Amino acid sequence: MISLEDLSFSHGDGGDIFKNFNLTIEPGESWTVIGPSGCGKTTLLFLVAGLKKPLGGIVRVGGEKIQRPRPSTGLVLQDHGLLPWATIYENTRLGLKIRHYYGADGKHSPVDVEFDREKEEDRVHHWLSWLGIDHLKDMYPSQLSRGQRQRAAIARTLVLEPDLLLMDEPFSALDAPIREELQKVMNSFHKQSRLTSLTVTHDIEEAVVLGEKILVLSESCNSQAQVIDNHLFAAMDERNSPEFRKKCAQLHEILSGQRQISRGALQKGGRG
Ligand SMILES: Nc1ncnc2c1ncn2[C@@H]1O[C@H](COP(=O)(O)OP(=O)(O)OP(=O)(O)O)[C@@H](O)[C@H]1O
Ligand SMILES: [Mg+2]
């Protein structure tokens, strides 16, 4: 579903974030990405989403070389990005409206394409109900809690029926119980839909709960993907099991090891 081939990227003089980086994500897999702040997690999502262009190499999604954003890739950002003046219902329907105006291929077409309004309304209600916020549909984002707003942001993306879901620290601003509740929601969503997903997190437990594969990025240039297989994925109720704690400890060790290496590199003079 996603294939990164010899990907290279940097922001000007800041040193390489990715250098000849290769990664393959199969359809239906749920991946998480973890790594220290500034290591390139958001950059990776933006490259896959077609919002940034690689300096070298190729990004493919569904076999297609990505040169611009792709309509069937769904992106959920940390700060939910809801329009404050629109109700939750209108916000959730927004992407569908944009799609009517620009067409499913993202090309500008001033003539409204035919669409089944009733079917679309059902779809919006379906996802709002599924995420437990249909009763809030006439409220404005400022009238909702942060967890409810984040649910609305997810509903807005799922209404578009993406074939790939990218999420950048979607639950990081939430309190632990709400975060865990939404992680459960996403786990059961993945179980039902088998939608390919890539979720950035800085939370070790979240990486283990949401990722059947965990990509660990490092502060110094990412030239080799470090991927951890994780059969504890979706083990929400096993957070306190010795196996789960062991997996978290393993990730913690890798991340702390990287920090020491990059501190050494910084002392020697710079990134990469
Ligand atoms: N527009 C930009 N111009 C220059 N440098 C940038 C730009 N955007 C990001 N960077 C730099 O690129 C590096 C990677 O940024 P990125 O946002 O991908 O990190 P991240 O892993 O998502 O960090 P965080 O965990 O803090 O969100 C950082 O060093 C950052 O300062
Ligand atoms: Mg980021």
C-alpha cells in the first residue's frame, strides 16, 4: 500500500531527515511511528500524504507515484482542524462538499457532480454515531470537549472512505482515560475495516496498542527503517501484563539508546 524507495528529504540546511530510506507497508496493516521530537515523524506523514515532495527517491501509495495529495488518503492532525463557525455535522460533511466541487480526482470542476444526498447524510450520521457523537451534531467545536472534537475530526476523515489513514499524534492532547477509550475505538475500527493506517505517536504504550508494526525513527538521519513486529497490537486489556510491559521496555530501551547516540553526534558537531 505504501512503498518508500530510496527516499531522501531535508529542510534546507537542517541536515538529512531521511537518506536512502526504504519502507514497505502492506494493505490492511496498522503501523505506528515513534521517535524523538524533531526526528521526522510528521515529515514522513506529509511525504506519504503528498504534502511534501521528496528530494530523492519515490513515494508510492497503492502503486501510484505520489506527486500531489491523493483524494483517497485520509489525514487526521493533532489539533483536529475543525472549522469553528461550522457545526459538527457541517464539519463532518465538509470533505464530501469539497469533493463535489473539485471532483473525486481532485481536479477543479465547477459543475456539481451528481450525488445521492440522502446516502451521504446517512454516511455522515453513521460515522458520527459510530464515534458516539451524533447527538452533538448541531453543536459548534467550541462547545465540545477535546476528546469529542478529536472524534469529530476522525469522523470527518472516515466519511470520505479513505483507503489509507494517516494520523499525526491524534490523541496526544487528551487525558489518559479518553485517550485509551479512543485507542479502543481505533482498534475495533481497524479490526472491522482492515484499513491501512499509519499513526504517529510519542507515547510508547500507544505505539504498542495501535501498531502491529512499529517504525522507530531516530534523531540522526534515518537511513534504515527500524521496524518492530508487535503481536500485542490491540491488546488494550493487557496493558499490565508482563509481556506488554516487556514490549514497552524494549521500545524504551531503543529510544533511550538513540538519544545517547544522537547526543554524542551533537557533541561532535551537528545532525546526521
Ligand atoms: N518547514 C520547515 N522548515 C525547516 N525545518 C523544518 C520545517 N518543518 C520541520 N522542520 C524540521 O524538520 C525536522 C523534523 O520535523 P518533524 O516535524 O517531522 O518532527 P517530528 O518528529 O514530527 O517532531 P515532533 O515529535 O516534535 O512533532 C525538525 O528538526 C524540524 O525542526
Ligand atoms: Mg510531529
